[in-house]
Amino acid sequence: MPTWFLLTITATIFWAIAQILLKKGFAHVTPLWNNVFSIFFRLIIWVPAVLILSNFSLNIPSLLNLFIIFVIACSYMLLLYALSKGKLALTGTLVALAPVVTTILSITFLNEQPKTWQSAGIISVISGALLLAYPDKKDLKNITTYGWIFWGLLTAFATGTGDFLTKISVNMIGANSHIFFLALTMPFVLIVNFLIDKKGRTPPKLSVSKLLPTITGSAILFFGSLFYFLSFDHGPASLISPVASFYSILTVILAIIFLKEKINLRQGIGVVLGVLGVILIGL
């Protein structure tokens, strides 16, 4: 089984666990402070890990590469804000289109050419994610504004483009160096974030019950992200990004197994399509 596939699947396992924890913390922690926690864990998890993996030998990025990394940092910072602007059940459907953006950009500009069965797998896993994210009728009732469409598409484009640019950056300096300089760039983006988001500056209440899910979830999330970025050293972005979207399907599977949650027929078909797609891509 390809190295990139194993690294990406490992990332989805971490992300699925993290998502369950982070959902509990969203009600008490603003997007700005979520970004603060995320930068802290990027620094303490990513930096030591890549220094060890690279034997303390890193490539220095060019000014163009640093600009690309800065844009990537901004795109990931934007994610929590975009999701907070609309109802998650609605924006989630459009966010699931992010791998489509990555795949199209990678095939167009990086000349990546998935094999026939891998292309079928890409379509299958993205379709599964869309079926899972598609809102219920109750979420679609009484909609008076459609700002969620803008924010959902913005999130999908930002995330998908960020993954595409990640592959370009990794091609330029390698995954270890990319992760290292991305971690160092994030605090500078956070300064801009603080200057813009005046309302979100109020610190969350220091309560273990309210902060623990966010802190634990963030730590697990960025262990997963470390594996994800390392996978770009070994495989094409047009395959990595769709497989990474499997985390949403894996979250549902974990909820069924451990939380005894029930799913409807549409969601069941989404799970089956997602699993089938990942198998096809990994062949």
C-alpha cells in the first residue's frame, strides 16, 4: 500500500476523533481563540517532529515559497470563520467540495493524472462526503438569507486551494521544511487575525469542562495534520485530498460504533460510497 495512502488514512483517524471533541468546544471558544490554540499546538507538535524527522536539516524557502506558505496559512485561518458564519449543517455540504477544487487544480496545473479506477474512487468518496453532509429538511426550512452559500463556497475554495498550494510548496522544499515554516508563519497571520477580529478577542472562560474538549481536540487534530502534510512528499494532491475527506465518513462510523448513533438511508449510502472510494483510490 502506498506510503502517502497510509499517512493520509492515519491523518483521517486523528481528525475523526478530534472532530468529535472540537464540536463540544465550539459553543464556548470563538474562532479567534480556536486559532490561538491551533497555533500553539502547531508549534509544540510540528516543529520538534519535523526537526527530528529531517535530522535538523531543512531547506530555506525562497521569497515566492514564503508567500505561498503565507497564503496557505491565511486559507486555513479562514476555515473556522467561514464555518461560523453559516449553519454547519448547510455550509458543511459545500465545504465537502474542497477536494474537487484541489483535484481540478492539481490535474490542470500539476499534470497529475489519476488512473481510471482512482478517478472512480475520487468521485465515489466525494459523493459519499456530500451525501453525509447534505442537510436535512428541517435545516432547509425557514431559510430567509443565503449567506451560507457564499461562506460554504468560500471555505471549499480556500481549503481546496490551500491543499493545492501545499503540494506546490512541498515540491519546492520538501514536506518537513514546509511544515516547519508554516508553523513559524502562523503567529504572524494570527497578529493580523487579532487586528481584524475585535469582537472575538474576549478570552474564553477558564473552565476545565469548557476548554478541555477544545484543547484535547486541537492537539489530536494537529497530530493528524502532521501526517497529512507528510503525505504530500509521497503522493499526488489529486488523490491525497479526496482520501483526506474520508475523515467525515470515518467520524460517522466511529459515532455508530462507540456512540450507538443511528443514520438514515442517505447517510448509509454515503458511508458505503466513501469506503468504496477510498479502497479504489488506494489500489
